[in-house]
Amino acid sequence: MVELGMLVCFWNGSGFDKVFLPENLPQPDIKFPKGKGESVKPYGGGVRPLSWLKSGDLEISNEEMMLTRDDGKSYTGVLKFTISFDAQHHASVKKVGKTKTEVSD
């Protein structure tokens, strides 16, 4: 589970109401080369809002960074997905993209 560093609020006419996002947000699925993903150390990442879509959905990015002890390279998985809100502002995951994995030395 990811700790969220963001808060979503909706205006109710006189103030803002906090909206809770689903607890189990989609996680990136980092692709490691064969034999390189057994010994990894997480060292960063998080969830951040990207943009409000015209539909009223919120596009979010979830990023996870891992360091492999095998080759010392850093693997970053980025997953974009959208959250939709019903009339009562209950949030649900709507669309999940595919993880993009970047490798750096």
C-alpha cells in the first residue's frame, strides 16, 4: 500500500469536503532483466496528481523506484491511471495504463 501525499477536496458551496481515495491504488509493475530483480531495494516514489480531465476524472501517476543490488542500476516504474467520482464524490479507479520502466546507472 502506498502512503498518499495528496488530498482531494470538493467545494460544497460553503467550504471544502475531503474525499478519500481508494485504499489499494494501482502499483507499477517494474520489469527487470532476467536474474536482476531478486535483490532490490526500494528508495523512492509516490503518488501525485497530473491533471483534471474534462470528464471530471483525475489523472494520477504512481511512481516506484528500485535499486538492484545485482548491477547497481536504478529502475523506475511509472503507472498512470484515472480516478472517477460519482455524484456523492465517492472515488473509484476507472482506467489503468501500463507501467513504463526506465533504467539508469
